[in-house]
Amino acid sequence: MDAIFGLVELLFPLVVYWRIGIAGVVAFVTAVVLAVVIAPFNGLCGIAVVLVGLGTGTLWELDAAKAKTRSNGSVD
């Protein structure tokens, strides 16, 4: 049961912050395709691609949050 709660805690931010989830899934699929197509592309390279994708999604989410704050009339 603890494993199920751990999995929910791991996946919950990907549902709430959907931009991070999209970027993560796209990066994961890209890493898998590159690993199949390019022989020297190993697991470490795949992890790097996914981390860059998650970072990009995080920046996308932060930018959207700032834009939403600005459109509501709040001051940074």
C-alpha cells in the first residue's frame, strides 16, 4: 500500500503541472527513440535528455504562472 501512495506522490505533480508532464513524456519518448536508433546513445544520455525535458517543462510552467499573475493585475 505504501508503494501505491509513493507512486501517487511521484505522479501527482505531473498531473497538476501538466506542462511539466507533457515535456517529461516528450523527452522520455525522444530518449527511447534515440536509444533504439543510435547505438552509442546509452542510459546516461537518456537520463540527461529526460532531465533537460523536465527542466524545460518547469521553466514553461513558471513562465505561464508569471504571465497569469501579470494578467490578474498583480505586481511582481
